[in-house]
Amino acid sequence: MNSSVQRLGPGWTIALALDTVTTSLTALVSVGIGLLLPGTTEDYDMSLADGIPFFAFAAFLLVSLAVTAALLRGRFGGQGGARAIRVCLALSAVRLGLVVCGFLACVVYGALAYGF
């Protein structure tokens, strides 16, 4: 069995694997929205630069995912000790919070702007 799986336990390993998949898909969708935004709003003279917030959000998600992977592999913070694992879990929680808040913001905006 992998040493990081032994340190984390199978439950946390599965949680972080799901976090990786969710983060990657969210970043991909965010980049897609940023690329499609100018085409859907061409009547308002928007350029690709208007998608920068979506690209920045995707970059933040992917960089934080890379930092989490590096911490778990022991590249930072010693040999992936307890402190590094706590930091990884905190980063994972922050990423999940950002994804959930973004989703809720879209739902609330849609409900308020277009009715239930």
C-alpha cells in the first residue's frame, strides 16, 4: 500500500481523490465559460479579456491542487507529516467551499433574476 494512503487512511484518500476530480472538472468548466463568454455576449463588444476572472479562478484551483499534491508527497513541510496533511485538508476544504459558494451564487442569481 502507498505510504501516503497509510498516513491518511482510506477515507481521506477517497475524499482527496474526489476533491481532485471535482476541482479539475470545475476548473475545466470555468475555462470553458471564459472562452465562450465573448461569443455569447458579442452584441455588447466583449473581448476575451472579459473572461479573465474565470481563467484566474481556474488557475487558482489548479495551483492549489498542485500544492496539495506536493504537500502530500512530502516535497514541502518535511516528509508529509501531520502538519502537511492538515494543510492539505484545509486547502481541500477551501476549494470545496469556493466551488459550493460559486454554485450557490449562480442558483441564487438565477432564482432572483428569472424567478423560481
